[in-house]
Amino acid sequence: MHKIIFIDDEATNLELLERVLDWKELGFEVAGTASDGREGLELFRRVRPAAVIADIRMPVMDGMDFIREARQLDARARVIVLSAYGEFEYARQAIEYGVHSYLLKPINENKLADMLRQIGEELKQERSARSEETVRRLLRELERPEEEAGKRVPELAALLEELGIRNGAGQLVYCAEEKLGGKEEAPDGGPESPVRRADVAACAVALAPGATLLVCPPEPPGSQGRLARKLREHGGAAGKARCGISTVRTFPEGFARAYREAAEAAEAGFYEEADCAVVQYGEGARLQPLASDEFIRRKWALLEKVQSGNAHSLSQWIREALSEFGGKPTRPSDLRRFCEECIVLVREELGKLDGEFADMLAGAEASDLQSCFRFGSLLAFMEEIAVKASSAIRSVQSNNKNYALIRKAKEYVLEHYDEESFTIQDVADHVGLSKNHFSKIYKDQTGENFWDYVIRFRLEQAKKWLRETSKTNYEIACLIGYSSEYHFSRMFAKETGMTTTQYRKRYGS
């Protein structure tokens, strides 16, 4: 509700203004009346209304003087001037002082109502703009490192006050909603949002489309669980929702910590199946990051599956890998990043087989992964990718006789890469071609030299030994077909940009 005050020296006019319109329906609350400009100015100072309806001719201080003084206190307040006079001079002065509207007596109810609707819309847009800027500043504060945020409590307190969030004990609920009956949530966190209808919050802040932060009073003793129950009842009313509930904290000092707790708990709801997944911070398994070495190992394993040409094996690998991540459970942001890089890798490999096949995954972008609101939808999305990739691989196998030859060559590498005597001639003999003919076919088909593939394969195996064991460089060199530790170390540094010691320090378990 927007506050509005009336200023007129005639008591009958003040009574008429209070009765002439349904102020509540128009979005206004009558916050006081005054019988002259001086009294009106004191009321203005005390109430700080969003709008004023003031007569021109009044004793002690007339309407124009009131407007001039009020403008210095708050230039944003809308003023509608009432007058029984239609002289140009009054209209000119009113415009000069920045009044919103000029209305002649007797009052035309319809015209006044239209003016107020226009003012209400303007105030809503301004409040929304101010709120969005305040929320942006608030999020910047909340995203600071915890030790830094602890030193900026006064700045945070000022932002919370702007958003109407009171100091004291409370809980935060971070709500992420997939869809709201086909409509996006209103920018000001309006009533379209089902979580707002749960009626559990003292204040709600729209952080972004589909993301709302509820500020709730702490649950009284004996009623623990009521907040979660009400969220479950209302949160899934128009689509899927994830709600994370923080522990009770004291605001403003504990607001940043409560926000992180609520956001983390809401993220854990990614693995829940209910329409409205409600997770209390501290309950259940903590989300685990995807370690760098695991990330690299999984990508290399996927590359092997794509290059092997085994369509069934590729689909099975994707299902097993994601199911394993879900069982940990892995942070959804890390899981999406992994899936995105897997899609890029598969697309590149399919492009090497045939440029047309890469187009099969052209529609699979990062935005599609972000729209996967639950783990089940992400798994289904990636299985669809596996089906498309498998279809492309089978198509190549049936139409390109060279593909079977290359697959046979790679299988030979897998069995013999650890032999020091291993050569391209061995592979050529295995597939029944001359060395030069085989090398040309491989290069034409894959875009890289065969021996470059062998080196890369050997070094990936070396990385695995470096990450997972304490074997020496000499031992690893022997395991991947190098008799010279110096040659292996030089090749490793050339291909990776770091020494074996640096690699083990960065990625070793």
C-alpha cells in the first residue's frame, strides 16, 4: 500500500476525499489529513507519503508554498493539485513545481481514479527498479568471502533495511522454482509465486526470475517442521520447486551465513523427486565437489568410449557415471559443467568422423543443462545425447569401412602401447595395410597423425599413474613403453606444459 495524505482548509472536502474512492482497491492507504499548508508540511515530514492531494488556496501556507517546501524534503512524492480556479497562472506554477496532476473542483471521481492508477503504476515501476538495484547490491555483499562479509555488517544492515528486513532472530528460505503455471514470477516477488502463498514469511525478496528469498521468523518451540510442511503444501502448486531452509540466525550479523546455508540446502534438492523438495540445512548428505583429477579421468574415459565405436558401451558409461555422481551426491553446478564438457568432447569427436554428425548435437547447449531442474531430467537429457552419438557411430560403422579399420588399430594400441618395440608398422601389419596407406587413411579420417594419438594415449596413462600412485618417473616410463626416463619427462613437459612433479602436486590424490 502507498501512503497518501489530503490537505484542504474545508473539512467537508477532506471528508469527501476519504469517501469518494475505494482507496484500498487503488493501492493507497490514507495516512492523515491537514487543514492548511503548514500543518500539511508537518504531516508530510512525519508520514513521508508517496502521494499528496492538496488544495491551492489555504490559510497560513497555501498549496504552492507547501509544494515548494515538500519538494525539498522528498522530490519523489506525487502531488495532485485541487483548485476551484482555472487560471493559467496556477497551472503554470503547478507545472513549474513538478506537480503530477492538476484537477479542478468539483472533483471528477473517474478522472481522480485514473490519475491515482497512473501514480500507482509509476510508483510500482520505481520501487521495482530501486528494489532490483538493492537486491543486486545485496547479492554482491552475500557473495563476498565469509571473513570479508563479517567486516561489512553495517553495509549489509543498511541494505536489509531498504528491503524491509528487520533485525533479530530469523530463518531464510531460498526457493528456486521451475515454472509458475506458465508465467514467470513477477519481478517484485508478487503473488504469482506459489511459495509466497505459503504465508510463512515476514518478507520476501525476488532475487531473479524463479528465485525467491523468504525471510521467516524462527519457529516457536514445539512447532518445528511447520515451515517445511507449509512450503511442501504450496511450493509445488504450479510446477517443481526446491526450497532450502537455513538454521536460525541473528540478523544482520548472521544473515550472510543464513543465506549460504539456505542456498546450499536448496541446491541439495536437485536430487529429490518430490514436486516441492524441501531440505533443511544440515540434514542429509553434504554436496561434494567434483575433484579436478576425477574430472580429467572421466573425460578421458568418455573419449575412449567414443573413439572405440562401441555405441552400447557409450550409453552405459554415461548412465553409470551420472548415477555414481548422484550417489555421492556431487554439486549440481559441477555436474552440469562436467556434462557440458562431455557434450563438447562428443561433438568434436563426431565431427572428426563426419561433419554432419556434429550437427546432431547442435541444439545441446549449456542453457539446456541449466534448464534441467532435477537430477532425473539431467540424466534423461544426457541419455538422449548418448543415443544420438551412438546413432552417429553406428551410421559410420555401416557406411564407412575405414572406421572399422581405425577402431581395430586403436584396440591394438590399447593392448600394446606399453611395449617399447611398438611401431606404426606393427599396427599397419595388424590391419593389413602398408604403413603409408594406413597413416594416410588415419589422418584423413581423424584429422591427426596416428603417432600423435599414440603419444597422447601413453601420456594419459602416465597422468593416471602420477595421480593415483607414488611410482617414479622411470617406473612410469617403462609402464607406457619408454625405456628412457629423460625422453618420457621431456615428452610429458612438452605436451602438458608442466613437469611430472608439478602435475602430481596439482592433481595427485
